[in-house]
Amino acid sequence: MLQWKIIMQTLNFWAGDPSQERNHALEVATSSLSTLARFPWGSTSISGSLEGQDVAPSHPSMPMQLFEFEACPFCRRVREALTELDLSVEVYPCPKGSIRHREMVRNLGGKEQFPFLIDPNSGISMYESGDIVKYLFKQYGKGRDPSTGLLESTLFTGWMPTILRAGRGMMLWDKARQEPPPRKLELFSYENNPYSRIVREALCELELPYILHNVGEGSRRTKLLVDASGSKEVPYIIDPNTGTQMGDYKKISSYLFKTYSVATV
């Protein structure tokens, strides 16, 4: 636990103000290296291979809620499983310094630990990434076992994305609005896309709840993305609070920090 705290403090020290202009070449390079560290998990949907099988439901009728934070390697494992299973989920970011969502987790689950999943379709709520991944595959993967290596973690595969991204997606931005917007934003993404990662980090740092539509390769949800954006490219965000829809990670990140920061005089 002490080692974890030291790592977190060190990374946060170097993270800086996430709203400021960044070196985009470095941003993409470190995010791309993070993608390589987690290859091949969280890039491809297995939904196509499950078509025609009637063993278990493939989609929940009510949205699941996932409480997590982007930089957490254990939360990342769950998001990878969601991409592979072609599942949408309501995400409640819980960055360090969060009050709103972390308090929700304590009230709902009894302790402040992440990831934390609630599935109203089965009435379950659970901690522990390994247990969550196994549950998701059993419940929504038609009995299929988790992908080889998904449940294993090494220093390289588990922690390198967190280290390479230097604390991004970890801490609550001190200028983030205290109250969430009336309606959840929607993000089309898949876990191991380097550009989507940067946008999810911003959503986490602003503690903005959103609906995550996973559109990995082979996803049945790709048509929804194409209908909305005219392209298969991710990330793509929809903000029903302002009527904004846009792609391009740089534009999205800039929009999020400008729109959901505390107004300054």
C-alpha cells in the first residue's frame, strides 16, 4: 500500500495542469506505447463470433454502472473486458480527490475501492477486477472464458500505461465543476485506442459521468457511430447538454476543460 501511495504521489507531481496546452506529439507517443503494452486486449469485440448462440443474454436490458478511474490498472482490465464483450456502460469516474462519486461507492458498497460494478439486471454489485471480468464473460459472453492473458498482469502489461501517462486520468482537476451536468455525455471509444484514452483521462479529471459505447473492431455498435458521426473513427463525443457532437481528441479535450471548468472572473 505504501509503494502504491508513493507511485501515485510521484506521478501526480509530474502530471501538471491537464487543461493547459500540451505537447501533442508526446501525448500520442506515450498513449500509443500504452496501447502496445496492453496489446491485444481491449481492441476487438468478440460479439461477431457469438452471433446465433442462445446460451445467455448478450446485452443487458438496463445499463450497468462502473465506478473507476482511468489510470487504475485494475479498472483498465474491466474496461478491456467491456470492449471485448461489446457492452455499453455508465461510467462514474472516481479520481483521487473526488468527493461525489467516491462517496457513492462507500454508500453503495461499504468501502472505497475500485473498480466497483453495479448490474441492476441481476441485482449484483461487486469489487475486484478479476471477479468482475469473470462475471461479465459469464453473464454477457454466453459462457465464454475471458481472453487469454486478460486476467494476468505483469509490471509491464499492468503498470506501464499508468506510468507512461504520467498520472493522467488519476486526480480530480481543482477547477472542475462540483455539480455534474443534468444529462450524461456519450463517448464512442474502445479501451486500447490511444486517442480515446486521452479523452477518457479528461472525463476522469473532470469527474464527468458518461455513457461509454465500446466500438472495438467487429462491434455491432459501429453503425450507431457511423450514423452519428459519418465515420468509424474514435473518439467521438456527444454532449446532450450543449448539443455538441465532435471527433478529434484535441478538440474534445479542449471542449471538455473549457465547458466544465469553474467560471473564473
